[in-house]
Amino acid sequence: MSATPFAEWMAVTQDRAESALARFLPGSDCIPARLHDAMRYATLGGGKRVRPLLAHAAGQLTGATPETLDIVASAVEMIHAYSLVHDDLPCMDDDVLRRGRPTCHVEFDEPTALLVGDSLQTLAFELLASQPIGEPKQQLEMIALLAHASGSRGMAGGQAIDLASVGKSLNQPELELMHALKTGALIRAAVLLGALAGKPLSTEERANLDRFAKRAGLLFQVVDDILDCTASTATLGKTAGKDEAADKPTYVSLLGLEAARAYADELRADALDALSIFGERAARLTQLADFICHRQF
């Protein structure tokens, strides 16, 4: 592994992800200009870029080129950005702040925000289908994986369960299923897509990477729930305390704050154990698991 410190590697990779997204998104000089402006507004200039970071880190395991990983990471991040735009709409979570700025429907309008989500989603698949990222069979597997992670048996399905669960009590298996779909599916896709962009893994290696990805996705959500009730709106860049105010089930409401923190530590340990098969090759994924667990925003 490179001797580059993690913080420096993360900043460089985040900048690389931003540049790639800016390159792949249509410019405002392309008709319809307002829609393209809104797409860029919703996608660029903010966010932790956790999914691109995971894709690039996983790609290091399989020797994927940075240029290929730019494409894969951009596709996943476009799906993520689309989901945030739609989640913030009045008919969904009805939020006015995202990444420290007015949400897309506030800055533009609701119909434009709806079309932004639609357009980002389709552009993600156009990228995976049209760019040189591997053999046709490999490319088809990537497209199918991202589609599954995004749809009714993935992210969209998790959001449906989330909306149906407002004001209700969920047990831990029910809560974990919801978040394995809503948040975890796309994080898992980022890891697996990054790895698929390079040389094939063995069956055992792929199973371990999948286990890591699932644990990392759940860990991200547990920490999100903790931060929602402990961090400020200014720190988060989105409305703090929103889940509690909306009477949504969370790991904190189910387990309590300290038990939720202990569960996050447990998930981190399990994720790191899954990576042990890779040794130093997984150093960046290990560092990202630590970042996801201990982040403050």
C-alpha cells in the first residue's frame, strides 16, 4: 500500500470523485439548462463521498485502474445524489437543508427536483453501459448489481419500509432489514462494483468482501442515527433531530444511545475481521471502516 497518510488519500480521492462527477454531468450550456444546473447543484460541492471512497479502496484490492474507478464511483454517487433529492421532497422526508445548503426542491422547485432524481438515476446506468470498464459480461454484472441495489429490493424498498414505519415500533431484525436495504444496499454496491472493476477475486475473497460491505453499510446507518441525536445541524449540514421529530424508529430509539454506540463498535470489529483475509491490501478499506465508525458528521 502507498505510504500516503489516510487523511491525504481521502482528500485526494474525494477531489478526484468531484472532478469525475463534474466531467460526467451535463453542463448548463446543454439544453435544458435549468435541469442540468439543478443536477449539478444536487450532486457537486458537498458530501463525504463515502461511496466513491469505498469503490476506490475496493478497486485497489483487484488492481482496477483509477480511470475505471472514476466511472464506477460516479455511477454509484449519482444514484446516491438522486436518492437524497427525492428523500428531501415534501412527499417524503420534507427537508429544507442538505449538505449545508437549501435542498434541491427549495433552491429550484419540486417538479425540477423530481426530474433531477430521474435524470441522475438514468445517467448512472448510461455511464456503466457506455464507458470502457471491462469485458461485456463484467459490465453487465455491474449494471445488474447497481440496479438491484437501487430498486424495490434495495434502496427504494428500504425507503418504502421507512415511510411505512413512522410512528411504529420495530424490533432489531426489522430495523436492520430496513437499513440493509435503504442505506446498506448502495454502500455494498459501491464496494463490490469497485472490486469488479479489476481482476476477479476468489470465491472466498468475494464472500469476505461482501460480508465487509454489509457490515460497513449497517455501521454507517447506526452512526447516522447516533449523530442525528448528538450532533448539531451546523455540523451535520442537514437538520439534526429530524428522525426523532418525525417519530421514526432508529437504533438509538430502539437500543438507547450507549448500546447503539456499543453496537457500532461490534459492527466495526466484524467488518475488520472480514478483511483479514486480504492483509495489507485492504488497508484503505480498514481505514474507511474506522472513519465511518468514528466520524462526527
